[in-house]
Amino acid sequence: MAQVRIEPWSEDDLDLLRQLNTPETRRHTGGPETDEQVLARHDKYVHFAETGQGCMFTLVLTDDTRVGSVGYWAREWREQPVYELGWAVLPAYRGQGLATVAVRATVDVARARRTRRYAHAYPSVGNPASNAVCRKAGFTLLGETGFEYPPGQMMRANDWQIDLTAPPAES
């Protein structure tokens, strides 16, 4: 299994966020952001845990290399309070199972909060890698849906759900 851990997002992660802000990495999420948007996102990530609405994490290898992001946040979905999960991995580190391990760890953090029954992820129907992460991390595919991301832009997404009240799936 991939050797990666998650750590809360910190001031030191701005360079990582800039590295993740590429056309390739953001092609399924509206494309790259301006540097002003990246700086605002970084500030939000650094202080997000303080809000009690979720947390952003950095994916860190055993040699302390930072290779991606993962997080969860509160939202309403179909008139129900849920958590949404999202993640990104630098291109050189994809295909190694890192995102799956990180998503499972993040689900465990959300599960431990005991504030929502379900967590969802909404990868684009055209993103086979993220859809595979959902499947491998134990989510159930509920079907395709229209999903607004980034704000103001509709996309076709798969709605994946995991029951946070169920025991964690075996790896």
C-alpha cells in the first residue's frame, strides 16, 4: 500500500498549491486559477479547520515530500447536511494509490466528528482516475448528476456517497 499520510494544511503549503494549479491538474475543475485566487484559496485552507466546517490536508510521503491535497467540507446536498470531499495529486505521483489512501484517511477524520451521516464526492464523469479513487475508497456510486463547479459553471459529475456511520472498509 502507498506510503502517504495527511497533515493539516499549513502556511508552508502555498508552493504546493501553486504546483497543483496547472491546466493538467485542474482540467476537470474549471482550469487554473489566477495567482490572486490561489493566494485566497491558500489562506482559506490554512484557516479552514478553525471554522469547524471541515479541514484541508496535505498529502505527505514518508520522506516529507508534499505531493497533493485532500479535504472535506460541510455542505447541503438534496436538503441533507453532508460532507463533500475533494483531492488533487501532482502528476509525477499519480497512479500509485496515494489519493485512495489519503481519501480513506480523510473519511476517517470526517467519520470521527460524528456530525454528518454521509460524505459525497463529485468527480467529473470524464475523470476516470478520481472515479476509481471513489470506488477503491469504499464510496457507492449513486449515479450522474449536474453539479456546479466552479461556481457559475455546471458540469456532469458522478455522485459518490459513503456512510460515515458504517465501520471503515477493510483496505
